[in-house]
Amino acid sequence: GIFAAHNSGSPEACSEWIKKCKQLTNKPFGVNMTLLPTMGPPPDYMGYARAIIDGGVKIVETAGNDPKKWVKVFKDAGCIVIHKCVTI
């Protein structure tokens, strides 16, 4: 399965969710990082990316805005990246 990093509330909490998933299963799982437009300060995307990478997650789903920058970050860390496009 895949869980959304932002639903955890913070990069630190995302790290805890990753640890919890690893305790619950020895199967692969992924983390979604949705790149949302925002009227205020954007989420700490780099913090979430670090939590995902440092947590050893190898499957990352991006969604929302242009993922180009993040695809490189995740691929450089050895992750498989899937970008979800809901419309063409």
C-alpha cells in the first residue's frame, strides 16, 4: 500500500509512520508526496523527502504539480518514482 506523507502532519511524524509500517509488515510499501499549490507557505517538501529517503522507502508516488525536481531527488536516492496524473 501507499500512505500520504502529508497526512502525518510533519516530516518528523512521517518518519514515525514509516517506522510503524516497517513494524507492521515486511512487504514493500510506498509513500505519496502530493505537491499542492498553496496560498500560504508551502509544506516542508524537502523535509518530507528526507524522511522518506532516510526511512528506506523505495517506492514514492508524487501527485499534483510538476514533479521534475522531486523525481531527481528520489531517483538519486535509488527510489522508484510513480507520478499520478489524474487527467491529461
